Amino acid sequence: MNNKLASPAPPIYTVSDYIADRLTELNINHIFDVPGDFVTNFMNVVVERFPNLQFITTPNELIAGYSADAYTRLKGAGAVAITYGVGAFSLMNAVAGAYVERNPLIVLNGCPSTSDRVYENQKGVLIHHSTGNFTANLDAYKTVTVAAVSIDDPTKAPALIDEAIEAAFKFKRPCYIEVWKDVWQMPCAKVSSKLKLEIPTSDPDVLKAAVANLTQRINNAKAPLFWAGIELQRYALQSSFKKLLVKTNLPYITTLLAKSVIAENNQWFRGVYTGSACEMPIRNTVNKSDLIIGLGTIVTDDYLNLVNSKYADMVVAYDGKLRIGYEEYNNVYLADILKALLSAKTLKQVTINPGPVKKAAALKIPAADALSFNSFFDVVRPWLDDSMTVIIDESDSMYVASDIASNRADSFVSEAAWGSIGYAAGAAAGAALATKYRPVVFAGDGGFHMIGQCLETLVQYCPGTIVFVMNNAIFGIEQALINWKAFEDPSTFEPYNIFPAWNYAALANAFGAKPYRVANMEELTAMLPELKKNKDLVSLIDVVIPTTDLPPQIKRLATE
């Protein structure tokens, strides 16, 4: 008789295993989450069997989404896991931002089980987190993803999962994978081949005609100018873009969203174009150009002045289309356009390349005087270094700080197209975990009030993070756009643009961060060296800015 204990049966390979294997294939090491019972069957499998995948549990879904978005844009792939209804709907703002700004974020959601549906459909029992419509989550996510699937049958799971992920990477937009609660741990076929991570390809005849037209326009222009956009980064086309700069010797600007798409310490870079908000030297460069060539560029309403004045002299290659003035070519993609331009023998090189745009002179204020947005960044710009990733809110700061030196590619992150306030601090954990670089956040105080609980996540997972809260106690841009003259008479501020002051020192202490407060140049310059040394803790700095400070960049944005 054999008394040896029998070996335990090998674990059943499940739908959860399949998804985790695909995430691992994509070099994802962290999944941002808020746990809930509809998704814990997946989480349990990952915790037990996939030590390479770490859950980063956040205080709410918006923080999870912002973090996962930043992780995705810096690492190339990312994932967030939430629960049905209450979690999925809370997450949607962040996913919409990823959709607009072209990030292939993978959204994982659990949903009611087979038995749950019997209770609700046949016996009238409303399942928790359900609206009574079991397709509500799926239907909603179809509007902010490139692919949304619901998995109720484990035999169909591999094909549906692969289809969604491959679409996300092909079009650089989020995908949504919903799994019924009881299906997460059902047996599933194992991964048998690699994902087909292809990018869309152009119609060759249309491409040939389009590039011939574009080449002729570039050769005939007297002052052509490249306008680098975010698709260059999302599709990993930075190297091709640099080769095109060498080939043509043309200068370039970037959108605010695409700032740092390549390192900016090169001879062709002329600055970040923020429309009417940017400084005159950059505006003059744009205004003098007779051909502005947008490569992967999202043209937002920040650039309405440009659209209204130079539409016929604009080229925009974005999202499978190429517009050259009033002519439009469909089914032509940026990667193919760059390849064709690089091989075009007739494309001329500019022989005279003007020097870089001169930056506006720094403001000079006495050390004891109150800080302004501009004087603050005059001091902070040279303090920043290439070991840091700057993450900046949709706020006064984003426009004032657009000329921060980005001497490393992907060193500046903003949500400049979607523009959800609070993004910067919420995204910091994702940026920290995706790269080896240190996040430095410039958060608007209004946005930070929405997302301040992110300090919990930063303290737990991301020591060394630095968060500046630009505390002017008002929704500044909103007030400027409504009535900028109120900054001259604060009694006329709209009451809904003013919010209560927070005790940021107490908040920092509550979460385990180290608090600072600065209100003038002397305090700021004395504090900055210490912040660089705080590599084992999170620093939260209350930067006191007078409510009446209206940066000229924002005034121009409001008045022009």
C-alpha cells in the first residue's frame, strides 16, 4: 500500500488566468483597483498565482483611473479593475480622458452572475449596484472605449479578450472587458499565441497621392513648421520624427498635450504652442509660418485663433486622416506618412535654420513679496531636473509652466485635451510606478480638493513624490473666462468660483506626508533644496498665491 500523499491537482486554468497572462505579456506589473465583490474572483486568482502583478488599491475609482491612465501613457500599457455599477460609473471620467488623449487603458469590470440575473429577471430582486438594466455598464462604456465586451461564456473568453485588447492597441484608445461574476473562475483555454498588436495601415494609393501633395506644399512653403502631436508618442514614432527633423531641418513646436514628445534640447525646437496663452516669440514663429504641419496633433479649441486665421495653411495628420488645407485624405495613418516622407527623394532640406525662440525674461520681485504664478515658476524651473516627471493640472499653472525645460522624452504629463481638474495629483502614483523617475506635481487647489485622498496611495506606494498645491483659493481660469476684470476687484468674483480654505499641513499629517507652506520668494528658495532630499517620503507644499493674481498667459487666453 502506498502511504505517500497524492500530489494536489493542478489548479484549473480560468478566465482570470487568461486575462492575467495577457496583462503580463503587455509588461504590465501593476493593476490599479478599488475592490468589490463582483471583481474579487479575479483579484483572488491574481494574488494567488501572479506575483508579478501587484494590485494598487486606491481610495476611489477616479484616483485608480487617473493613475492607470498615467501608467499607460508612460509605460505603453496599463489596467484598472473595478466593480459593477458604483465602481464602473465612478471610473468613467478617467476613462473618457484616456479615450480623448489616446491611451490604450484596459478596464476590467465584474458584473452580476448567472444566479443574480435569475433573481432579478424572474423574481424581481434588485441586485446591489445594479440599475435594473444589466447592459447599462457595457452600453455606457461603448461611448468611451474602442472595444467593449461582456463575457458570459468561458469558451468565448479568449477571442473576446484578445479582440478588445488588440483594438485598444491598434487605435490607442481604452477597451472595456466585463466578466460575469461566476465566469471569472470558470475553466478556459490557455493562451496559445501572442497578441496581434498591429497598427492600422493606409490605403497605398491614397497615401501616395497625399504624400505627393504634402511634399509639394512643404517644398513650396517659405516658412514651414512642424507641429508635433500626441500620436507621435502613443504610436512610438518619436524616432521617425527625429529623423524627419534631420532630413528637412525644419523647426517644430508641440501642443501642450505633446510637450516632451522628444527631448527638447535640440536645434529644431521652438516651443510649446498654447494658442493665445503662449508668449509672443512662439506666437510670432507660428504667425509667420505659411505652412503648419500637424503630425498626430489633436486640434482643440485652445487653437481656435489658429484655425480661424490659418486653416488653408494647416496640415493635420491625425486619426487616419490627412487634411492639407481644404483637401482631405481618408484612411492614411501617421506611421505611413512619416515613412513616406522619410523616403521621399524630392523633399527638400531647409538650408537656413533660425536660432531657438528666446524666452521671456524672468520676473524680478523682492524676496519678501507675495508669490505669483509666474514668479513661483521662475524659481522652480531651474530647480527641476531630468530625474523628475512633471505632472501638471488643467489650471493657471499649466499655461504658465509650459516652457519648463523638458530635456528627456516623456518627462511632462498633462491632461491638456480632456482637461479634468485634479488629474495631476491623481495620476502621480501611475507615473511613479510606470517609470524610475520622480513625480513632481503642480496641482490646482480646486482640483486637489477633488482628489486629495490620493495622498494615501502616494504615501503607501510612491515615496519621494512632491506635490505642490497652488493655493489661490479660487477656480482661476473659470473666473477669468467669465470675467477677468474681477481680479482687479475681488468683490466681484462669482461666489461659485470661491471655495473654503484647507489646512494643508493638517491634511498632510493625517495621511503621513510631510507638510510645507511657502508664501514668498525667500521661503520658496529656502525650501527647494530640502525637497530634493525627501526621497523616502511624500512632500505636500501649500504654495500661497494671492487670489487676485491673474497671470498674463491666462488673461490672454480669456481676452483674445
